Amino acid sequence: MLRLKLKAHRLKDPILRKIRSGLRSILLLEYKKKELELRKRLSFATDDQKEIEILKQRHDLSMSLHRSPINCFFYGNHMGDLVQDPDSLFWYCPHHIP
Ligand SMILES: [Zn+2]
């Protein structure tokens, strides 16, 4: 299969890198807060329909994280430049792209 050569979104300016890193950290904290809230709701779910609804919300939350340039899907490092896999739409460090 022919693979396109993927190009990382490179930021050279250290100030912009720092701003990007700060924004990623804020978004990751928000993701973790929402994920914890959903896990708590799941532990108190009273019926199968409610559990399925919460599991779908967790799946959607996870997809929105991994399909945004916040962190590497493979390793979780969110400080460097990332590349988006055109098949999965997940983001990776350039050396972790499948
Ligand atoms: Zn990586």
C-alpha cells in the first residue's frame, strides 16, 4: 500500500511551543476531569441502557481526544510536534506513526 509522506506541524518558535504545551495541558486536564466524571457515573448506573449511554459518551470523549493534536496516541507525549494518521485520524509523534 502506498503511504503518503506525512509532515509534522512543526513549531520552531520556543514561545509558541510553550503556549502550545500549555494549551495541551489544559485540554488534557479537562479530558481527565470529564473521563473521571463518566467513570463515576458508570459505577452508579442502575440499568444496562444507562451503562451503554455512558460507555458511548466515554468512547466519543476518547475519540475527540485522539483525533485532536493534543497528544501522541501511541505514547501520550504531548510536548512535541505531531503528525495525523490519515486512516485513523489519530495524532502521533513523527517517530510513532504506524
Ligand atoms: Zn509518540
